[in-house]
Amino acid sequence: MTTELTENGLFAGGGGEAYGIPQELLLKYGNRHGLIAGATGTGKTVTLQILAEGFSAAGVPVFMADVKGDLAGLARAGSESHKLHEAFLKRSATIGFELSYRAFPTVFWDIFGEQGHPVRTTISEMGPLLLARLMDLSDAQEGVLNIAFRIADEEGLALLDLKDLQAMLVWIGQNAAEIGLRYGNVAPATIGAIQRQLLVLENQGGLKLFGEPALDLFDMMRTAPDGRGQINILAADKLMGSPRLYATFLLWLLSELFETLPEVGDPDRPKFVFFFDEAHLLFDDAPKALVDKVEQVARLIRSKGVGVYFVTQNPADIPDDVLGQLGNRVQHALRAFTAKDQQDLRRAAENYRPNPRFDTETAIKEVGTGEAVTSFLEAKGVPGMVERTLIRPPESRLGVISPEERAQVMAEGGLAGKYERSIDRESAFELLKARADAAAKEAAEAEERAAREKEEARDYKKGRRYDDASPWGRTEKPRRTTSSRSDSIAATFGKSLARHVGSSAGRALIRGVLGSLFKSR
């Protein structure tokens, strides 16, 4: 009987005429990426769950986003009381699978810190390109954002959370004239537009995403004591309300894996496997620069031992340059109701190596729930012949778990308390605020000093107007004495007498004056 692991790979299901031929995903090609596609309700979630179980059993850590909340069942064993137990037993017997229920080592994560350990990154680690994508900035606005990152790096200002970036943009706006001479024009309207987008991001949960302690990627790459790989589940049901935040965060995580992990060439098994659910959100309205980055990461991260599996409804959601990198494929049913649906169906069928036993396009339309058209890489990385495959049942619980069970898993996972409490260390906001406070204090002191000097100058000028100080606080003008006044009268009389002497009027004046003098004596 076959288990989820074979000698060389993980067992995905049974194919062939009676579904008796094992269909395996070879572990040494697990880092060649993959695709899980199909319409809603065709069994993509079960396929995602059984592949995660297989990689974990092989000692490979796994990351996935839980969009609907039903992947959390990986943390608990399946049960014979489940409504699908009899159907699972029948399917297992058909494909030769030995079904035994068990749980898998699981760690829950949540950007909002509600259904898992908080997961954070910093503004600096996210970088201007992904932030511009996250905020849907124009080219001019992205240019200003790049200036902010460049200046912060040159000035030694750490950009950790949203308030750091907001403070940095304010500083750039206040110094726009000087900055423009070196980096180019920085318009106040552009700064304002970025600040508004930061406010939107803040309302979408950016305050929770950006900060410290930042996620240590190696906390996601652990193995359990029994050697099985840790399955990391990101709670994304609430996060899907902000689809751009969801897509950008997962792309950041991929980029961090690429930049952090060493080159390993072609390992016997992947070092890490990443499942990107609702992958179309990554590419919807994405600028070419972002699509190019995704293609670059998908092409190069393989050499780091990381496998990336995109999960979406239609292969047409994935750009051709990225789709060409996906070697392992599981295609569930596609519905062809419109002309575009029929065109997408034909394109999907053309991506598989034909099987002479059936028509691929017809098979993709006809496969039922739990069944898929599969193609896994074979020896030397050659695409396997397409096969109709009955997907094996999961060993873990199919469906949700209770809040109490989730709390127990979090408490026993070995990371309790590490990320729960946020840290706000000195960064750009605090440093720029200290600079502003110092500048304001210096300006106030200079103003006070100038006012004091002005007052002293006025007092000095006022003091020079007078000679001596009086008891009343002001100086008095010198008074004319009586003697000086008498001398003035005598001088005046003498001048008048000299003018009139010799005239009859003068003689009469002299006699009158002398007579008055003698009478007074």
C-alpha cells in the first residue's frame, strides 16, 4: 500500500485506466515550481492540503495562505466521524493509498495578530518598488519615494514603520528646494499624494504590518523533532479585504527568501515550499516592473532550493513568462461557458504533453470533484505525460478548527511570546523630531537673544541724550542764573543807550532813568 511518500517523491494520487498508476511529484524537482488551477469547488484546496502534507512528511517546511480558513485543519488529525470518511476509504482503496489520520506540525501567522503570531516587516525591508505597488503610486510619486529611501540611507535614518516614512516625507517637503538641486524636483502636491496613500495603507492594516520585531524567516523554516517540516499558515480571510496588501506582502516574503537563502544548486529535496493562493491578485493591474520582478524571483529562487506553487482558478491568470517556469501542474476542472472560457480552456490544454489515451481539452472539462489532470516532471526534468488522476484523501482534518484548538497550537508551537509585543526603537521619526526640536529651541534662543540686544541698544541710545541723572529718574537742563540774566539786561541797555546818545530822545531817556534811580535810593 502506498503512503504519502514514495522512495523518490510524494504520492499525489492514482492515474491510468483504473487510477492504479501512482502519480508522484519527484522531490528533487519540487523546487521547479508548480501550478494548481481549477474552478471554484473542484478540489483545489484538497490538492493544496495533500501536497503540503507530503512536503512536510519529507522534512520540507511549507508556507501557505489560508484564504477561507479551511487549511487550519492541517494542525489536527482527520477523523473517522467525518462525513467524507467512507468516501475517502473508497478512494484510498481505488488508488492504493493507505489512509491513516494524523496531524502535522503547524504554526499560525496573522498580520493583524488575531488568529496567529503577528508577522511584521519594516519599511526598509519592503523597499520602494513594492511600496509603490502597494500604494498604486504614479511614476513621479515612486520617484519621490525613492528619494526618501536614498536620503534616509545617507543620513542614517532607519525607516521601520509608517510614521518613520511619513516623517521623512515631511522633512523632504520642508527642504524641497535644496533637495531638488541634487535629486530633482520634489513638488508639494506629490508629497501630499503619497501621504494620502500612506493613510489609506494605514487604514488597511499597515500599522500592524510595519514595525518590529520583524519576522525572522528561519522561524518559518524549522522542522519538528520527528523530522517533519513545519507548515506555516497565514490567516488571510481578513487580509483578503485588502487584496493589494495581501499580494504585496507575499511577494515581499518571496523576495526576502531569495535575498536571504544561499545558493544550493539542485538539492535532493526543496529547502522550502511556498504556496501562493489566489495568485491572480499578484498580477491584476500590476506594472511591468513588478511582473518582471516576479518572473526574476521565480526563475532564480529555484537555485536557492525554494519551490513556488501558484494556486488560481485559471492558468490564464498567470503571465506566460511566469507560467513557463511552472514544471509541476495539477489542473482541476475548467468551465467553458463563454467564448473566452473556451479559448482559455484550449490554451490550458496546449500546455500539457499529450496522452494518446484521451483528449486533454475534453478531460479538463470532464474531471469531477477530487479528480484532476496532472503532469509532474520526470527524469532529467522532462514534463510528464498528462494523466487523469484521482487525488488522494488528506490525512489531516478537512475543514476548520475551533478557536480553542488554534490557541493550543499557538501555545505549543515554540514561538509564543516572541512576536506578540511590538518594539518601537529610535528610528527616523524620533531622530527627525529631535532635530526639529533642537532647531526650534535654537531659533527661540536666537530670537530671545536678538530681542535682548535690541533692548540694550535702545537703552544705550536713550542714556546718551542727557548729562546727569536727577532724583526723579531723568536729567535736567542747566538753569540760567540771576546774575547771568542781569548781565543780559545791562548789556541790552548799554546797546540801546549807545544808539540814542546825542539825540534829544536819548538825553530824555537818560534823565528819566537817572531820576528813577535817585528816587529809589
